[in-house]
Amino acid sequence: MSSTASWLTDLKKTSTGFTFNAEVNTGTRSREALIYAVLNGRYYKVTVTQDVDASIFKGAVYAKAREIAYYTDFITKVTSDSYTLINDNVGMLQMQFKGQQAGTNYPMAMYMYEVDLSGDVTIAVSCADNANSSIKSTSASTTVLQTIRKQFAAMQEDNASWTVLGGVNGDFFRTADNNLLQGVCYRNGVCLKDSFYQENYNTVFAIKQDGTAMIMNQGQYANLKSQIQEAVGGRQRLVAYGEVYGNDSDDYQPRTAVGVSEDGKTVYLLVIDGRDNSWSYGAKYYDLAEIMIAAGAYNAINLDGGGSSIFIKRSSEDGTTYTDYSYINKPKDTDGTSTEREVPNGLAIVRKQ
């Protein structure tokens, strides 16, 4: 048996015919496929038509939002969604919904980049003034902080053949230790920091030299560090091999996370706003994990959140000044003010010519 469509799965012959499963149709139109089968010496060609049932998507309109709404149990209603192609290999999802895990159906606002690494884009690590020297390996010197928009502008100014499209903030850092990063940091194949704050707890997101992405624990990092091109550290493992991983948090906070598909060719950069009950209540680790799995991530980790969580998009052609980038989310500090926080590093989506 065979089929012309990847959305038809588990084709099996039975004594009286054949069976199959169909993935949910997240599009806006019905779709058709052919199944070919040989039964009892006879050849069959069967047309399968799958209609769209919009009611199962909880109000979501765009395909990626529909995937997340359908496969994420805690989402009860999608109040708005949009999906924009930044270029052929980068999509940007904005989605506001109500989630029953957040108490009494409080609103939640999320933003996600879906980055296809098999095309002309990759993920690069940014830092203050695009200077490797800004990242320190120990607390004996001060790691330099800078807003993500300024980091992206400096990266663009130093790399005329690149186009910095957008991105998010990166690793946790310790202000009590001269802003020292909690995890490792690599830029363009150069290791700037090789230690972890907590043994067997801090994690790694990396772009390998073959262009694919990977989520690593510390054991994997020790074995694969020679293959790393770009890397930032993270903390909590959210998704491991397609399953929710680890303990949850009782705190609903602004969050940033990064996920990777099973083949390492797609990266998901996720930000969820918080600390504003009228706009977005915030998220727990399980919320991040469920959204990542629904979007297509096979592994995912938690990055620095709270007031550091920021989702950046290039907004003008030049890209060499910080005003050429806009933050799309609504960052909130602990005192409730909207603050564009200075941080050590970030993850930039870059098109290299």
C-alpha cells in the first residue's frame, strides 16, 4: 500500500480491505489524496477527501496557531492569531488565547519564530557591541550587558553580508557575580565560556558546524563541544524526545524558550508575556512544554525569562541602529514597569548571503 500524501499515515491491509489514519487538517480548505492498494490480486486506487472542522481549533485561524490550539489541552479559546512570513524560511506567529491552567481563564499572549535551517538562515549568538570580549568566563571580570536591539544592530553593522531578521534574549546571568552567564557561550565556533552554574541542571542550545541545531544536557555537551558553532546556555529541560520533561513551576511568569525538531533542521523561539492580568498572565514550564510539542519541537529548554523575555523583529531596512528593530511583546519587570532589559546575550535569526 502507498499514498500520495504525507498526512495519511499507518496504512494497513486487513482481511476485508485496508485502514489508515489522517492527521488533523489545520488548513482552511478540504484536501484530497490517493491511496493505492493491491488486495486479492486486484489493484485499487481510492480517493480520500478530508474536510475542515474549524470548531476543533478553538477560534484559531492560521495553520500553526491551529496546530498549537488543537494539540494543547490547556488552551480554551484563541482570541486572536496571525502568521507572517519574515522570509521563505522564517515564520512569525503571534497568538493570544485563554488558558485554563492560568486560574480562571486568564489571557495569555505568545510569540513564536519558526526557523527552517535547511534554507538560507541560521541562528547566531549576539552579545554587547558584537564583541566577544564582552562575555567573561569567570566572575573576576564584569560581563557587559546591553539590550537585545542594540546587540542585533551591532551584529548587523559588523556583518554587511548578513541580514539580522529578529530573535530573542538568551541565557540566565548572575548580577551578584558581575553578570556572569550561568551556562556556556559560543560565537562563530569560538568558546567564550565553558562552565555551568549548576552541575547536571544547566542545559545548552547549539547550532552545530553542520548547520543543524541541538538541545544538549551537560553530558552531551562534553562529548559534542568540538562540533559547536554557536551556543547559549539554558536551565530547565522542558521537552525531551517529544515528551514533557521535569518538574513544573507554580509561578506564572514571562518566559522565553527554544526548541528543536527531531531532525535538527527547525528551531522554535518562543516568548510568552506575563505579569499583566489584563493582557497575559504568564506561563508555567508545562505550558511552555505543551506549546513547544504542539508546534513541532522534539527537545526544548527554558531560557532567561521574567523581565529579560523579549521578542525582537527587524522593522526597517538598514538594521544598524537599535531603532531599526522593534520588540513585539510587552516585557514587564517585577515592579510592573515595561522595561527593555540589558542582558549578556541573545539568539539572532540571521540570513547569510
